[in-house]
Amino acid sequence: MTLEEKVDQLLQLAPAFYEGANSAGQITGPLAGLGITEDNVRRTGSVLGLGGAEEAIAIQEAHLRHNRLNIPLLMMADVIHGYRTIFPVPLALGSSWDLDLAQRTAAIAAKEAAAAGIHVTFSPMADLTRDPRWGRVMESTGEDPWLNGQFARAFVRGYQGSGVAGEPYKIAACIKHFAAYGAAEGGRDYNTVDMSEWMRRAYYMPSYKAALDEGCEMVMTAFNTVDGIPATGNRRLMRDLLRGEWGFDGVLISDWGAVKEMIPHGAAEDERECARKAIEAGVDIEMMSPCYPHHLRELVESGEVDVRLVDEAVMRILKLKRKLGLFEKPHRYADPAAERNILLSEEHLAAAHEAALKSCVLLKNNGVLPLAKAAKIALVGPFAASSDLLGPWSCMGRREEAVTLADGMRAIAGSAAVTVAGCGAERMTDEELAAMLDAARSADVVVLALGEDSEMSGEAGCRANIRLPGRQLELIQRVRELGKPLAVVLFNGRPLDLHGVLDEADALLEAWYPGTRGGAAVAELLYGDANPSGRLTMSFPHSVGQVPVYYNSFNTGRPQSSPDAPVRYESQYLDIPNAPLLPFGYGLSYAEFRYGAAELSAVSLRPGGSLQLTVSVTNAGARQGEETVQLYVRDIAGDTVRPLRELKAFRKVALEPGETKEVRFEVTEEMLRYHHADLSFESDPGGFKIMVGPNSRDVQELSFKLLAG
Ligand code: BGC
């Protein structure tokens, strides 16, 4: 390869640049003005965001005609929660606490994407999220490092199977955004991230590492700074930690335009410096900015950049192409006929339905749910008949293919039983309000379908005020005044400030953005044809002033001693509680679960041995249901401070009415290891608390001692 050929192999562009493109693709940033020549395009190594099998084949064919060395293009896309069959957003899938389900959704997404010509997905996102103002919390599975790691692994297994070449219709996964993008200050996208290395290692890094341990093929850099240096040009982060310490030898791609963004960050004078810093940090593919093609050749020729850095990057990309089998089969699984059969198949829609059922979280119910099928229902609010249910990052999903809540409810109870009246999420006219109130007046029960337009979350979808937008709180009030039983269903991508919602509603179901089958699944839950089983994986704050609020926080030297009668000079707010409104792990069911007294098999644990914690769970209700039994640990005194609770394990148990099951957890010394101040990862002998319960708040607590080895 000539130096030019090598350098351009490192460039990734959107389809619009290529001969054979039939669309503008999914462009998330500015396209014009890159200063890329046709020769560059003919030598590029990869393309992102294609529009389907036909386009993928046309672009690949044209590319191979022009590319001197016949090196096929790698085709990548954001397949985040489904390709054409759209599953609930990742924060919702997280709420299922169902790793097998997550894996199956990723496998289906991979199958559809592979048939449409995609080789790599920019997923999973494993960013730890503690700030619901950040629009991208919907792309994460929440605030727990261990659980996020479990989900990241499940998604990688689903996309890649036993290896991208081992099974048909598998695609490579790309973990992102490395690193700590979830900690953007103030919850504002692209903003500064700064934290101690200890905090980063202990809380923000484990989920990326878990994905790599699962064999994830690629990593994407984050837009933010890490220790004052943009991640994309951060040698310590990429070369020393990711490549050196963790031994990652796969392809590292920049985020969109992030190489050149080192200039506005104030970390590079010009494109040339950006190119040098990125290649030195170990970035193999430059996504949608032109610093490598414009400057890398000259940097190598002048001796400023060692050509071996370029060679290594090229080799990693070519190896991935070889692994994917592109040299033998450049179109891989791209096939318009197969694509037609595979996309939105019955099986895929059934999985989307199951995922939506399992992702919804019942947050309150005083008995108004499930609805009687004979009841006269007024279904009102912005999401009553809205098809905006797919959520952000459903690039190839089509709203017209989504089942609305109105359709779902009418299919169950009949059209005559459900009167529908809507409005906008942000705009509601007086006439619309009057029509909704009219519908409510003549109903037995009112179902208010509220939420945020999907544009209000996702990338660049941050909000400083996380209450329901527009006049929706007023709508709740006005409906409330009618004195009718009131169930609220929420469609949104973040934990919201629920004041004026939770207290006013008789029942509240968090449906997130539930995907293609969303309305049908939510209707089944409302009518009790299915029983809600989701549990929150991100705390819902009392108000935005409490953010960040998360369950695994530290005690401080002055913990609040009595929440009901605050004592001065303790760590607390004067106006709101310390605890979130709804804690991590929380969720209700139409069944009623009762816990027996938990028991520990011994009061001490020796390294190499194990303890058993057992607890019985009974379904005291009248309906079959599924409980998620959660195990938490607290290390009483550590080398560094330790969180009040850390999730260590969970079990999902299905229980018939009246049935009791014994749930058993094994506790080992490995589970008690943590990052010490010197970043070593080990346990400390001493006292521990162990807690079990239905969520991170309502737990029973036992104690044991870890003995020295
Ligand atoms: C996002 C990434 C995404 C990329 C490609 C960026 O703006 O931050 O998550 O994969 O665009 O579309």
C-alpha cells in the first residue's frame, strides 16, 4: 500500500460521499466543507449509516471498481436498539433486568442489520449515567457499574455470537463512548468530564472493560475531555490504559468529527496537530473529519509521526475486514431479498413485543390497574395516539410501523370502549384541552398518555428542566378535578421529575420509548393481560436540584440522622429529602410479593470459601407475577470510602398466586473486591453488611465478617 492508501484506509465517511449512494444516510453532523477529494473517497476504508442492502451493494461494487487494491469497505451504522424492528430504548431494556432478553434483541438487530449490509454496529453504549438531564441516558442501561457491564456483555454476545465469523448474520460490536461520557458536567452533551482516576476506574470503566472481556471488536472514543485532554487525543487513556494495560488490539474509532474537535476544545492549534495527537493516542479510524487525509502523510514524511503508527492502524482495520470475511465476500450478508424476509419478521416482532412488556415499570398503583375491559376509557394526552414510540437512535425504524397505544387498547377492549383525544407534548391548544376533558368527563377511568417527544432526549437532547413539558401538568390537574380514577402512562427517555404526576395519579406506568410493538404491549399491561415486571435502573430524583442522585452513594462524615426532623450541620437539603423519589431497583407488580426473613449460612467468610444467603419470596397476590430479588453489599470500612449499597447479584423469580420460592445467593470474596486508593483491586478483611430486597431502598440487612486469607 502507498502511504496515501494507508492514510485513507483510516478515514470513514457517510454514504452521501460515495457513488452508488441512494440517500443522504443518517447524518448526525455537518457534511459540507470536509475538503475530501474523489481520490480520498476511493481509498477510504469504511462508511457509516447506510440505507439498506441495495445501497450497501451498490456502494461496495462501485468502491471495488475504483479501489486499486480491491480492499472492500467496512460498513458501520448506529444499530442501537434494533434495526428496523425497534426494541425499547436501552434504558428500558435495562429495566427488564433480563440479560437473555437483551442478548436476543441484539441478535435480532444483528440479523436485520447484516441482511441490510451492515458489518459493524456502534453499540453497545456502556456509559454510566447519573444525570437525567443528559439526553443520552436513554442509550445507557443506567447507574450501576456491574449491571451495565452485564448488559454490555449481553449485547455483545447478541451482536457477535460466538465470534463474528463463527455464525451467520453476526456483526461486530463497538463499545462506546470511551471514556466516561456519561459524566458530562451539568448533564449537557459534549461537556467537560473531570473526575478522579479512582472514581473513573471504580465506577465508569468496568462496563467498557466487561464488553471487551466479552470479545467486543471495536471501541469508540468519547467527545469529552478526560483529565483535561479530549479523549480522542488522550494517549494515557487510549495507549496506556486501553491498549497497554487492557491489551485491546481491535479497532479504535473516533466519534463523529471528534478528531477535529480538538481545535474548539482548545487542545490543538490546527488539523495537523489533531491528526498527530489522534494517531499518537491510537485512534485507527477518523470518523467524519479530514485531519488524517489532509495531514498524516506529511506528518509521516517529515518524521513527526512514525509510520509504524499508521501501519498498525491499517493492520487492525484490515484484520477486522478479514475476520468479517469481507475479502472473500465483500457484500457479506447484504441481500435485498433476504432483507425483505428478515426485517420485521413475525419472530422479530414477537421479540419486540416481549421486550416492551418486560421493560415497562409500574411505579404506582392504588388499584385502578389493571383496567376492566368493560370500563369506558378516555385515553387522552400527547401519546394517546402518537406513533412517536420508537425513541431516539431508531435510525431505520419507521414510525408508521409502530403500534400506538390507542390501537393497542382498542384491539383488546374494542373501539367503542376507548375514546381518544390528543394534543402535542409541548403544545396544547385550549380546544384540545376542552376535547380531552370532554372525553374524560364521560369515562369511567381516564388513561393519560404523557411524556416527552423523542426529540427531547437522545444525542443533543439535554434538558435543564426534567418535568413533563408543555401544559401536561396542567392537563393532569384539570383531569384530576373531574374526580375520575386516573392512570398515567409515561413515554420518555429519562428519569423525570414526577412532582405533580406521581402524587396525582392513581396509577403510573413508565413505558419509556417501547418500540415497534410498544402500544400493543403497554395496552396488555394496562388491561392485565400481562403483568408489569420492570425495575428501574436509574433513580428518579425529587427534583433536578438533587441531581446527581444515585443509590450507590457514599455516607459522608455527617450522614443525615433523621430525615423527618433534620438536624443542622448534617449532609442534607433543607427543602427536599436526600433519597431519590423512586430508588434504583424499584418497580411494582399486580402480584404482591412478601419476603421471609433472610438467612446467612455463616457469619464469617474465608477467601476461597462462600456464604449462602437464602430468602423466601411468596406471591401473596391473586395473579402470577415476576419478582426481581436484589442482593446488595456494604463494606463497613475500606481503604477508600465504600458505597452504602452495591448491587452484587439478582434473581428473577416467577411466582404463581400463593407460591413460595426460596432464593439463594452465593457470596464469595471476589464479590467484595474494589478499587483501593492505589487502584489495586482487592478485598479487605473486616465487617460487611449484606442486604436483600425488592429494590435498593426496602432491604433486609444482615452482617458478616470477611476473614483474612
Ligand atoms: C454519536 C455516536 C454515534 C456516531 C455515529 C455521534 O454523534 O455520539 O454515538 O455512533 O455519531 O452516528
